[in-house]
Amino acid sequence: MDKIKSESVKKKFKLKDGQEVNNNGAVSNEIEVLNGVDLSIRNGEFLVVVGPSGCGKSVLLDIIAGLTNSTSGSVYLDGKKVEGTNIKTGYVFQQYALFPWRNALSNIEFGLEAQNVPREERTKIAKKLLSLFGLSDFWDRFPYQLSGGMQQRVAIARALATNPEVLLMDEPFAALDAQTREILQNELLRIWEGTRTTVVFVTHSIDEAVFLADRVAVMTARPGIIKQLIEIDLPRPRDGNIRSSPEFADNRHKVWNLLKGEVIKAQKDWELASVYAR
């Protein structure tokens, strides 16, 4: 059963006065980011979206979250059109986006407070998540006292605290070092395998996409559409050892073969755009 369905979603942004952009050979003061995205996301699946820079991956996530409206087309959650934000959906941003005046515990409690969950219950939920992410000893630390990896653990825990049916993740590990990134990938899968929350995860890393995903959605260069969906035929549960397997390499090769032409096209488009910018 589909949890999320995107039908012919298009998105344009109007540029500032005097700014122009090349849209498929035509100069315009509007930038077309998405050009008819059709995508069905299964209930409980881990879907990863990859694509060249500027293809609209994050914009698509924002539309699914109800943070921005599509220019045309619609997104449906459980068969109902998305119109504004929804308590069924949690969002983890690339930036840690923690409240600097709250400690780790109270950051995690924030969404529960907004839902008027009693203090004792929300503290119990937050402490359980701190334990799951190995942060029990850091419950009273403020964001500036935590490493980048710890801050992102708190951000993910905050998104999970309200028990969302859908978790949207926009390059959540991009700013982390390689070792921390791999540890958090493993932790995320461990927790997801216990909850089977529907996850839509955006990344630029093909290795990350293959390691995490049930399916990988490859997007075209701007204006973005879904070029192809790839089933990742790797067994679960997964651990770091699978990265060195021939099967992992085969899946990585499939994704890169679809993506590399789009990356080249996007680079050429950016070069052309820089001419107009001058």
C-alpha cells in the first residue's frame, strides 16, 4: 500500500528583478525546479532520493512535508492531499537545527510539548530515545557542548519522539566525518528496522543510498523528474560488512550508471547559468 503519492508535481520559483536563468534554452525570470514528479512510496519502506545538485530533491521533500506548495500537481499522504504541515510527518534537516537554549533532553521533548503531552510522559519518551542513541550521559548538555554527530543524534531523536508515520531526512549526515556518518547510518537502520516508519532520505552519496535503501529514486538534472526507481536487492538487516560485497558494488554501479549523465548535464547547465549571471 502506498503511504505517499506524488502526482505530476511541478515547482517554479520567481527570481529577483534583473535575475535570469536558462530554462531548456529559453531565458526566463522564473526557475523551474521540478517538472512533473510522479512517485509512489510504499508504507514502511526506506526510500532514498539521489540526483545532481539543483535538481529539486530538497524542494520535493519540502512539498511532501507541506512546508511549501507545488506550482501544480499534488502530493497525497494516506490518500489525503497534503495541505500544510502534518503531525504524521517528522523532518530532519541537514543543519542540526537544535534550539541553543535547550539541553538535549528538552530539545527532544519539544515536539511532544507542542502536542501537549504531559511532562512525565514526554520526559520518559525523551530519555528512552537518548538511551537508544547512546546519549544518556549527555541529557543535560546544550548543543554547543555536543559534537556534530551528537547534535544530529539529538535532531533525529527529536523527529522520532512524536512517533511520526513518515520521516523526511534531507542529507542529515552530509556535514559529518566519514566515521561518524557510518556509525549513524547503522544506528538509523537499527532503529528503523524496529519501527518500520516510512522514510524518505535525500543524499548525494551513492554508497549511503545503496546501504540504506529499499529503493533508490534517481532524479534528472533540473528541472527534476524521477528518471528511474531501482530496487536494492541486498538482504536485511545490514551492517558495514555488506559494503565490501560484490552485490553492493553491483547496486552501486546501477545507480551511478543512471546518475552520471544527469550530473554532467547539471554541470553544463550551471556553467551556462553563470554566463547569464555575469
